[in-house]
Amino acid sequence: FLLKNSQMVPQWILKRKKFFANFLAGFTDAEGSIFISNGMASYALANYNHHLLNQIYHHLNRLNIDLKPPKIGRKKGAQFIDKGKMYKTNGDYWVLSVNKKSSLIRPKSHLGGGLLKPTPEGGFGLQL
């Protein structure tokens, strides 16, 4: 629903850092998560659209965010349980994640900044 009739981020969004940051915040709200696992912070986006996640991956790389390409989180037809109900994936479910502390949190003086910034409440929010 964020990208009408398109499977890619429009070029006008990619041309301006502020527009991309706003897009990424909205996409994260719909398709992403920021969490701690085994004492380490992670940022992840998950979606059936490999091309879209790959485009986001390349753009984050251009912004000096160090991350690995999207990988399959669940193959097409995989069964999983969520809240006690059994589901089956309709296609390959892709995951793009950032796990390196140096890419998640960096001083503003560093070229490109980090992906997350501390909030006054003690949490973290997106920044680019």
C-alpha cells in the first residue's frame, strides 16, 4: 500500500536523503522491526518483494550503512505458526537486516551518520 502499482521505490524518493529517510521510516513501520536478540540490537525489514528490498539495500550502502544483501527468511510454501495459527508462505519471504553496531549507531560527525539515533525517552529512532 505504500507503493501504488509499483514494486520499486520511485526515483524522486531516492534522489533526496530526507525523502528516503521518510520512506524508510514508513516502510519500517509497516514491514520492519528494531529489536534486541542475544544482547545485540538489530534492524530488519521483511517482505515478499526481493527487488524492493534489494533496492533499499543498495541505497543504504550508498549512504555508508554496512549491511549484507537480502536473504530468504522463509522459502515459498514454508509453514509457520503465529499466535497459535498455522500459516503457509505464498512466496519466498526476504529479510534485509543491519546488525553491526557501527552501522546502527554512529556519531553525527561520521559521513552518512548511523541508521539509529538515541531518543530522549531512552529508545532509538531512525536517522540517515
